[in-house]
Amino acid sequence: MTALTTPAQPLATSATGAHSSVLDTLRERGFLYQCSDEDGLGRALSAGPVTYYVGFDPTATSLHIGNLIQVMAMTHLQKAGHRPIALIGGGTTMVGDPTGRTSARPIMTRVEIESNATHFRGQIAHFLDLSKGQGFLVDNAEWLLDLNYIAFLRDYGRHFSVNDMLRAEAYRSRLETGLTFLEFNYMLLQAYDFLEAFRRHGCTLQLGGSDQWANILAGADLIRRVENAPAYALTTPLLLTSTGEKMGKTASGERVWLDRDQTSPFEYYQFWVNCDDRDVARLLAYFTYLPMDEIRDLTATEGAGLRAAKQRLAYEATVLAHGTADADAARSASSALFGNTDGDRATLDDLVDAPSIPSIPIDASRLQDGILIVDLFVHAGLADSRGAARRLIDGGGATLNEARVDSLLTVGTDALHRGILILRAGKKRYVRITVS
């Protein structure tokens, strides 16, 4: 089996220049990180439609923006005439991918997995055209759950070198903390997925995050060994900030989900508009369809001048995820709440009426008796503990009804404004407390 010990480096330029335009598009927009055979893939993409797939294990109730990099790369390939397969890991989720984990994933039931998979299918179909043979949604539970284990090991396990597998980062990093035999099977199963996608749909390209490089490469090699056919591995970069930290959580520490009930369109918009200046150009390339020349023009400025670029990023990204109506509403609410280059900040009455601010109820008796402001911030989810709330308040980063407060304050019914309390943490994290 092809050795898995030498990681490919991020791809910057073409080796020959003889690649299809879509490969150049992926490279220019930053999606192209590793490729097993860039020249061969370029020729295949130029010769005609290529079927490609990305796997999504339904370990959560929604996809998040870290998954969205692969989805956006898929859309660029489909726009160029190639055919996507979105593979739901109903079978592999029962094993659990050890990649990036310090311990084994919790075992999930079939009911939980299928419930999550249903949400994934709807979200993926929002971005890709899967109608009339333009693409496919498949679930690897269809072929993995009924495998004959002895026959599988005999027919396919013999193509895998344990020595090579242990050199893969996902396994090597777990040897000290413990790697279960269940997890050790994951690479074989993902490689077999690629083989099944090849046999059923003629799939010759698998995409995934750069942390999946060894698994994807193993599948391409299995196809070459078993079917004597070419297959290609391509990875996208992980979604990191300019400082190298994982991106995809809000200021409150919540992951940014595609599900509107977990991350509202307004919160989604706010995540993008609050991104670091250094990340704007890259995020515009990933998460919008704006031409690269326009992106370069938008981000040619520095400092406050990037505000317009961030607003464009937030709007375009929200349109793609939630539609124009929700993006318009999120943009209007953001402008009303926080102002922009042409407007004023919202008044307290505006904040009370703003539908975009999340509401948290509190029992009337707690206000009648009086509640400490630090407990109120914890109740609202704006602080994880009393200590965190106290530090936030003492640092001047918290307000009640747009007025700074003392961490020793006790809040009663006399603080209500039109029956509401408006809490703010930092510059833009608002919660509306309603009395029940």
C-alpha cells in the first residue's frame, strides 16, 4: 500500500499549467491543499465529467462552517460540470473517526445517527443540485452494516500495511492515550467507501479536510490495487484563523451551525461581520461566489476600510446558507443594533423591539426577590460562571439596559424597561431577559 508517512505540502502553483479551469479556480480560491496526482487529476477534469465525493459523518444534529469548506469546494466542481456524491456516514459513525481526537468518540445509537443524517441531507441539498442524476446522496450504512467481517478482511484487509497505518497522524497521536481496535478499523472502512463509490457511480475523486489525507489516500490506493483504475485524493485546508487557531465558534464559544435553530441567521451574519481583518479576503474566497478580482478590490484597504468588505462577506455568506430574505433581515437588524458607517447605534427601545436579539425568560419571583447581576449574566448564557461574569463586569465589558453596572448590583423589577431587561457582554453580544 502507498506509504502514508510523508504528508503533502499545501499546493501553491501548478506543476505543468495544463490543468482544467476548475482546478485553477479551486487553487486561486484557496481550496486546493493536497493532491495525490495533480497532473493526472487535471487531465481527468479536462477530459470530461468527473464524479467526486465527500463524506460527512452525522455525529451532530447539524453541519457547521468547518464542514462548509468541503461543501463549497463541491459546488465549484459541480458548477464546472462535474458530478457530486454527498456520502452520509451512517455506518462509519458507528465506529467513530479517531482523527483529531484525544479519546474515543461516544458510541451513538442507530436512531441518533439516522436523526442527525436526516438533518445533514437537507442541509447538503440546499447547496448542491442532486436532482435528476446531477448528483447523489448516499449512506454508507447501505454497504457497511451488512459486511461479512471475515470476507472483508480477506478481500481488502490484506491490502493495508499496519506499519503504514500506525504512521498516519490520526493513529500515531493516539498511541500514548489509547486507541481502540474499533477506531483502528476506520481507515479501512473509509477506503472501502471510496471503492464502493467507484463501483456504484464511477467515482474517481474524493475530497476532504487536510486531516483526512491518510484516509483518502488509502481509498485511492485501494481502487488502484483492486480495480486497477486511477483514483485521486484532494484535501482542503482546515478552517483556521490567521493566528492558526480553529475557526468556527462565536464570541460566546458556541459553534457556528448551519441549522437556523442552533445558529440563527442573525447570529450567522454577526459571526462573519466580526471576523478578524486578516481573515476577510480568505473567507470571501471560501464562502462566497464573488469573483476574485472583486475580492481583491474589496480587501485592498486596511483597518476601518475593511468594514464594508466584512459586511459584504456576512451578507453573501448568509444568502448562501439561509436565503436572501433572512440575509436582508440580518443585515438590517445588524445596522439598527450596531450602526454602520452611515448610521447611528440603536436606542434602548430599539433593542427591546429587535427580533434578532435572543430572548431568555426568567421567573418573576426571582426579580421580585432581587437577583445578583453576576447570576443574571450566567442565567442569560453571557458568562459561564459567577467568576467569569464578575471579571466581565469589573472590566467594563458588560451593561444592563445600556448602562454599565457594578458586579455587586442586585437587579429587581424596578430595572425593567417596558417589562424587559437588555444585557450586553462586550460590544455586540446582546440578550433580552423577559419575565415569565
